[in-house]
Amino acid sequence: MDARVRNYMLATLLVMAVSLVAVMLVTEDFFDGFLTIIGILIIYPCVILGVYFYLEGKGYRWISGMDWSAMSDREKTNACSCIGFYLAIGCVLLGISIVCMLINFIIAIILMVVSIIIMLIPFVMQDRAKSKEFVERSTNAKIAVFLVFSLLAIVPMTVLGTSEFSQETVDVEFMDDKVHIQAPMFNYTFEYDKIEQLEMDPNFDKGTRIGGYATPTICSGAFSNGALGNYKLASYTQVKPCIFFLYEGKYYAFNQASAELTEQAFEMLKSKI
């Protein structure tokens, strides 16, 4: 194995190990930080792969989508380095978009689309990619670039993924004229005077997940069952009772961390409407 490849691999594994330990120390439960862990295990190595392409101008054989046979050695180096830069930037945004899914799904999708567009730029502008002159950097400069991209990739994912806004909870806030319910991939505010058919089912059938979030702790997002059809759910996975209602022609359901707390939320909501 090439010494430079080995050095990149060892440095990457070291950063991953330290980051995983840090995430586990600041989260109470594995599933509270599992998207961050996914980002560290999958997205971060892709960021560093891009950094390797960018700094070394090598590894073009690992990249498809370019007609490498038609390029000179210099053009291959230039294109490989250019692709690596955009790959690293795109993967940084991709990692942020993954952890943002628990906070704001729309923003997460926008970031994901932007990251893909960024990674495709050198393939769309191939002439520019192969003519962009590769710059050989010193060892110290390479270390600095590696550290900067590592921080850009790891820190935002860790901060966002372990923040209180991304924890696996179903938060219900009763206000004077409306109630706000928030969970992973579920963030809605309901005006009391528009809520209809309010009920609580002690053996609620959550049905099938169409698109959303499901772990041993939380089930939320778009679901479908025989009673409601397609509906939006924010629930604790192990808690059977659920409150459900009709709001502007669509059904919504939620519960709390226990059957008792769910019943209390139901009585509170019933008193409000």
C-alpha cells in the first residue's frame, strides 16, 4: 500500500474513533445520535476520499463518469483533483443534511439536493475540470486542509445531531389557542377550533410506515392504517395508546412517553377544544 494512502487511512480512522467516542459520551442513548454516527461512519470517509483526490491528484481509476482514456496524464491529475474538491464540499453538506432530517425535513432535502449538484459540477464542466491546474502542496499544507475538512464534516454533524432539537422525543406544547407537536420528521401547529373528531385509542394500530422515521424509540412521519388511511404520526414506539384527530381534511396521531402521560395530554387537548 502506498505510504500516503496509508497515512490518510490511519488519520481518518483516528478522527472517526475520537468522534464516535465523543458522540456516545454526550448522548444518553445510542439512537439519540445514530444519524450522527451514520454520518461519521459513511459520509466522513467520503469527505476524506475527496480530500485525497484534491490534494494528491491521484486515484482517478476509482472515479467513473469521465473519459479518462482521452486525457493526458496532466489532465487526469487536474480532473481528479478538481473532482475531489467538489466531492469533499458536497459530502460535508450531505452529512449536515442527514442530521437535519430530525430538525427540519424540508431544509434537509434542500441541502441534500445542493450537495448532489455540487458533486456533479466537475462532471458537467469536464473541460474546465481537466484544465484547472493541479497545485502540489507541502505536507504541512495538506495536514491543514485535512484538519479543516475534518472539522467541517464532524463538528456540524455532531452539534446538530446531538442537539435538543434532534433528540428522539415527542414534544407537545399547549398554548392559548393552538397546540404545537414536534417529533423527528413531524413538526406541526394545530389551532384548537379547527380540530375535529378528537379521540384516544388505547390499542392504536400504527399501521405501515410510508415515509418517515422509525427506531425502537420513536415512530414518526407518514404512516397508513386501516382506520385512518394515510395519516401523520408522532409516537413513542413502545407506547400503544395514541390520540388522533382530523385537521383540515387530514388525520394526525400522537402519544407521549407512557399511557398515563398520553391520557393526560388527551384530557388537556379535549379541554382546550
